[in-house]
Amino acid sequence: MASYFKCKLNKSVLSYKCGETIRFEVSAYEKCKNIDCEYIRWELKTDDGKALKGIGSCTVSEPLVIETTLEKPGFAYLICTAYNSGNGAISGFDKLEAGAGVEVEKIKYHDTLPEDFYDYWATLEKLIADTPIEVLLFEEINNTKKGFKAYDVRIKTPEGRPSAFILTAPEKDGKYPLRLGFMGYGVAQVTPDYNADTITAVFNAHGIETRLSSIELAQKYPELSPYGFSGEENNSNMTTYFRGMAIRNLMGLKFLKTLDNWDGKNIVAAGGSQGALQATTVAAHDSDITFLDISIPWLCDLGAGREGFMTGWRPGFNEGLRYFDTVTQAMLLKCPVKVFAGLGDYICPPSGVMALYNEIKTLKTITFCQAKTHGYNPNEVEEYTLNHNPDNTPVEFKVGRYRHFKGNEYEVLDVAYDCETEEKVVVYKALYGDKKVWVRPLCEFCDFVYRDNKVMKRFEFIG
């Protein structure tokens, strides 16, 4: 395990108000043991335009303290790097990229929908509906996981390249739910995904060969490096690369719903980064999607940079992209949604993810992981959850017996407050085994999960 930083805050990470002091206390660790770090270069940025830098240190007994405030809803972003006395970054010492949110429930989409937004998407949906299914390839793949069959599939689309995906399904006869998997940005080989008692399709976003290596694909399709960033293409909703991507995905789903072994009712759409954009778009335009499960969603709130918010790695704001911003797709969702994001992810900035979450009108939950970036997972996981019922009723909470979704029963003793962050936590005792007493954040206790093809409460009140 590498050396790494941890940061503690003076309040629950997502609970700050405008003008309140955000206090980051940074300590260094190695193999879960607190250590000294003599030189730390830090950089602090905020969504209200602050940009500070400094050099400090931390010891076992005294953390590095950095404070800031925000004057509008948004996030603070702290970066810490360990240096040695020779002014070189210490190899094997993980950088810290942490964050904190201020009045995050007020972060909204920083644009308006184009006047023809709904007409545009209605026309595209009709295009899919009117296009007959034509299978270009349905080839069985050898050497699959035991108990499954796998197929390389191509479906003709009304525009451009075909829909391309790897399909896996249980060998035994039966009716199964369908899971759609979408890949992140890049041009890469598709890896089959095997899920028990589930038909799974993993899409290639580009409609090209699914089983060639990344090197082979780069050589064959040099025009795809980079794709989606052309300002000229993105000026129009008819030429942006993401139009073709959406058509391919929706046309592929149209075919998948004709499979004899689909159960006819359950479809999960899932993906991370660009895969989250694709999954959200498909769920927005196919009412048969029953659950959306996305992480580190990309291309959210492209207009935020014009309002001073920190922006990520993504195409610039263009007229054509306004129709494909992931936030605009989130506005159309009808199914329950689960979102996961990183407070240190500035490829997909937290403010954009919150804008997406806040525009969802269905049952929803979001979990932020402290110190997670787009590609880095922290050594010690700290997660913070928000959830929402679409009818806006307050969370009903009672002391009493609860059943966890996995079956065990517990007795809730009380709701308490974290003495340092004032976060509400549930104190509850197991009613089995050695009857341990546990604590869990209230929002997480009241969260929902998706299991056995249905949404259920994490803890169900039983009296």
C-alpha cells in the first residue's frame, strides 16, 4: 500500500452553507498508520473563483489545516502533493484530491433547453421506431464462461455505422432480465460481461469491430482520435458525434427487446464516464428501462464554465452539444436512478454531477466518495450519500425494528449526531448473533437498493 493523505472536515462533507468556513485537516498515512510529511504543496480551487496555493507540512500530532468559504452553491477542490527536501515529488506517495460541497441541493443546470429540444428527440425516437431491424452479424463466440453463451452482434442503423455489442446469456432455457453496459471514452476492445441469470449486452460506442485490440482499432480508425471534440461537428445537433452514438445504442436496444429469452419487463442501463452519458440517454428515450445505474457521469452541465464553475476534460460549449448534455437527458428520466461520483474527479466535476442529480425527478440516490478521482480510488473509502423521493415528502423515520434488504433484523435505538460534523447517524443493534451495535449515516440508512430486479429500501420498518 502506497503512502497517502487523508483529510477530515469540520462538518459533513455535503452540508456546508454559503459563507461557512470549510476546514480541511490533512494528515499523512502509510499502511493505515499516521506518519509525518515534511513538505506538502497544496492548491485550493472553488466554484466561486478562488485559487490559492501554498506549502505546508503535517505531523502525527498536527495536521495541515487549510480553510476556505464559498459565496455561492458549489464545491471546493483541494490538491495536496508530498515533496522531499530536494523539492521533488515523492514517488509512491499518492496525491490527495479532495472536496467539499456547499448548498449542493441548489446547484442547477446552467443553460436552458433549446426551443426545439423535445421536437428534435421526438423525431429521433420516431426514426428508431420506423427503422426495421436488420441483423448484420450474430456470431457465436467460443471460449466463453461456463454456463453462458456469447455472441458478437451488429444491427443496421438508419444513419452511419451499425450498432455493435457483445451479448452474453445463460445457456439454460428461461426468461431473464436484460442489462445494458456502456463503455467509457476511447476506442477499445469490448470485454464480455457475464452476470448470473441475466442477459447482458456491452456496447461498442462506435459501431466498429468489438474484438479487435485497441492498437488494431487505432490503426484502422485514425479518424476516431479524438472523437467528439470537433467544434465544427458540435455546432449542429445533426453532425455531432454523439447523435450517431445515441442512434446506435437505441437501435441495439430495439433489437435486444425482441430476444425470446428476455423476461419482457426488466432492463437495467449502466455505465461510467462516457458510459454514463450513453446509459442516461438510452434511459431517457426508451420507457422500458426500469433502472439506471451510473458512475462518474461525463458531459454534465457544459454551460457551467461560463458561470465561473470549475470545468473538466470535455468538449467546449457548442450549440449542437446542448441536445446531448447528460443533464438534459436526466430531465427526461422516468425510472429510479443511482449515481456514484468522486469529490476529486475533475474530468467529471462534482458540480456538474450535482446539477444532473438535482434535475432528476424520479426516485434517486447519489453517493460521493471522498478523494476519488476519475481513475483513482482512495486507500480508505469515505462515502457520503444523498437521496430523494419524487413526491418531496420528508424521510419518515421511526425507532423500532427494521429488516435489512439481505434479511437480517435490527433494532434502531436512536438518531444521534456526529460530535465533529453534526451529521445525523442512526444507532442500531443487530437482533442476531452477538448483537453488535452499529452506526450509519441517516441518509444511507434510508437509502434504496436495486436487487432481484426491483427497488427496495435498504432497511424496511417492520414495527
